Amino acid sequence: MLPYSLAQIETICIALFQAKDGRKLVSFFEDLKMANQCVALENWGHETIIVAYTYALYHSNDFDTLFQLLSTRPFHQSHFKELQDIWTDAKCKESELKRGKRLTAVERYRLRQKSTFPSTIWDGEQIIYGFKESSRKYLSDFYKTVNRYPSPEEKKHISKVTGLKTLQISNWFKNRRQRDKPDTSSKGSPHSSSSSPTNDFDPMSTYNMNIFYEYAGKS
């Protein structure tokens, strides 16, 4: 009799992967292998199990199997980010083990730049400082045409469209305003002295926002 149902295996894998407990994941998959429940794991339909399996491979330094799996099996886009992180960390870890010493921050950066993700875990869009090109363009267009000081509701909308976290969005707008400050200082603040960045914007801003949303929805 098999010790676990497929649903139980998936639940355990999700919990251990979220906890990033590589040691227990390796042990768990070894137990499944002993019970003949780990046959053709790469072909299982439950992708969350396979994602957890990739982390077990990373933790056990089985880089050849890991890279082979990630390069040949298409994954759902919702798992791209975490699998890209595993791919990058595995490349760095493999290099460190071969060299016998830790990589410097500069060496890790160069290795990440040289290591292109396979199409199975990447949509091909360039990522710069954690932002996709499409996300950066959306933020820039919003900044220029709608509002330099987006409200909490607007940030939620931007987050939904771009997939970025609210903190990332807030920091991007803050940094962009700081970069533009020397150019706009002589022209005055974009808000009147009696207004605040967190106040509701004027009818023209609302009009621009509606036009922007309509345009973005079609793109």
C-alpha cells in the first residue's frame, strides 16, 4: 500500500518548498523513491510537486539533473520567478563548488548576466534590476501621463497590471521623482502649495488616468 496519496504529496511539497527546507525535501523524495512513488516524476501533472523537486535537486547539488529538467519541461508562467531564482542560485553554487570559494557580488552579477534562462522558465522579456521592460514602460507612461504621486488605489491597479509589489512601485516613483527634481525645480512643484501628493487629483488628471487605463487595456 502506498504511504501517501497524490494530494498529500502535493500538500507536503508545497509546505516544504515555501519553507525552503531543502534537507526535508530531499529526504521526502528519497522516501517516495523507496516506496516506488517517484517514478517519472518529471511527467507528473502536479507542477507544484515538480517545482519542489527542483529545489530538492538544487539542495542536493544534482545540477545536471536540475538543469536538464528546467530546460526540457515547460512550466507555467506563475512559477517562472521562483524557478529562475533556483536556476541562478544553482549556477552560482555550482561555480563556487568547482572553484572552492564563494563568489563575490560582482562575480555573481557577471554569472547571472552570462546565464540565460531557458524558454521553459522565461518569456524572453529582458529583466533589468528586477523589472521587466513592459513593467518599466507602464510605470514610465503612468508617471508621464497620469500622476507622479499615485494613490494607494492606483498602486493596487499598477500592481495588478505589472505584477510588481506595492513597495517596488512606491520606490520606483520616489526614485523617478528624485531623478527629475533638478529638471523641474525651476518650474515649480507639480502640486500647488496648498495641495499634498496624497490628495485627490484634479479633473484633468482623472481624465488622463481614464484615457491611460483605456489605452493600456487595449495594448
